[in-house]
Amino acid sequence: MAKQVSDDYPGKTPAISDKQLKDIATAKYNTDAVDETQVYDFPTEIVDLPSKGKLYPEGHPLSKGTIEMKYMTAKEEDILTNQSFIQNGVVLDKLFKALIVTPCEYNDLLLCDKNAIMVAARVLGYGKDYTISATSPSGEKIEYDVDLTKLGEKDINWDDINKGVNEFTVELPAAKIPVKVKLLTQRDQSKMDKELKGLAKLKKNPQVSTMMKYVITEVDGETDNGKIRKFVDSKLLAIDSRAIRTFLKKITPEVDLTVDVPDGDSGDTFRSNISIGLDFFWPDSNL
């Protein structure tokens, strides 16, 4: 129980010096700091991030290139069946937040790492096997069981990425000026979704230009957000927009959601995308 003010505390409280305030704040920080050796009373797994942590600032919890996640329980399944979360389009984000053990700000998560979180959540919830439907080059419909723990990562040139820096320079082929761009985070995605939702009420659907306003951080030395938005709306040519998207695709580290599927007719294999269906997180949906 908290001690009450009484005769034990006579007179006026003496002034606290700047050094004392600093010492108190430091002590509180050290008390609140997370013990990385902490043992949890539930099973967890360490998940590798496609970014390898290189795009997060030095010292960020995710800069190590891994994230710790817990196994899904019935409590997390309640999240998946929450109709309010489903209708508002936040059900998976709510699920991922509940499963992530690493102390980090969820909105800092890079979207390129989010696919790895999604796959890991599926494995930790319903196992590694996921059946996909694919069409072979000969037109045959094939059901194939994918081992989600065997998925690879997209091959990129890591020399293009400076550790701790999520910013890249692109020379626009038509405008002939440099722009700086970044890979989007969950925070950016949330803001962009909110903006697009508002524009949809006005019968507008500017998907590409809105994305450009979030990925571009500098135009020919100009970093003012208002001026960048004006540039996108009035001066960004389609050929330059495409160049930015092509560049970002090239340097984005992410889970490779394609697999080799055996063709029953020829005996060869063909490459097929893993279509994330409703049964990825709702295996009992029967849809």
C-alpha cells in the first residue's frame, strides 16, 4: 500500500536538482527495460525477417533481423472470429500484435517483413502444411501441399542497402532529377489506407499516386511533404512513377510466395504462386 503523507514527511519538499532528476529517470528506464533473457510460460519461436534487420535504425529491436512470436492459442482464435475486427479490416493486425513477443512498436514493422509474420502466424497456429490449387501448363488442376517452413526469400543485391538506412536514391528517367524513396512501414500503410478510404467517399481511387506520396521522401533536394505531394499530383510522369515502382520491387527483401509444383502429366515442375485464401487463417471455413 502506498505510504500516506504524515509527520514522517515534515516541512516543504526540498528542490530536486537536474542531476537527481536524471538519476531518477535513468533508474526508472533501467527498471522498465526488458530483460532479453526473460523466459515466458508459453512456447515461442524465433522468426527470421526478410529485411535481416538492415532497414531498421541501429538499436531498434528489429535491427537484429529476427522477431519472437508465440504459438496461437484459443484466445488468439477469438481474435480471428471477432466480427468487428473483420468488418474493419484489422483482424490480422490484431492477431499479429497478439502473437509478437519481441518488445517493439508494431507500426515500425516494414511491410516487406509483414509477410514473414503472416506465414509464421499460420505455422504457429495451424501447422506448416497448406494446400494450394494450381493449374499446370497443360491445363491440369492440381492440389499441392506446401510446406510453409520451406519457403525461401527473394534474391536481392544487399550491396544496394546501407545498414540502418531505409532510403534510396532513384534518378527519374523522364524528369532527369533524383528522388529519394523508402520502403513502407505498417504506420505508412495505416495512414495510406485511411487516406484512400476518405477519397473513396468522394468516388476517387488514386491508388498509385497515393502510394507515391508515401514512398517518396525527397524530390531534387526538397523534403517538404506538401511540395512532394504537389509534385506527385502535377509533375510525376507515368514513366517515372513506373521507374520508382520497378526500383522498389527490385530492392525489396521479402518472402518468396512461389513454389515448384510437380506436373502429373509431364513429370516436370512448374512455378506457381501461393494464393492466400480464406482457409489460410480460417481452415475450417469450408469455402
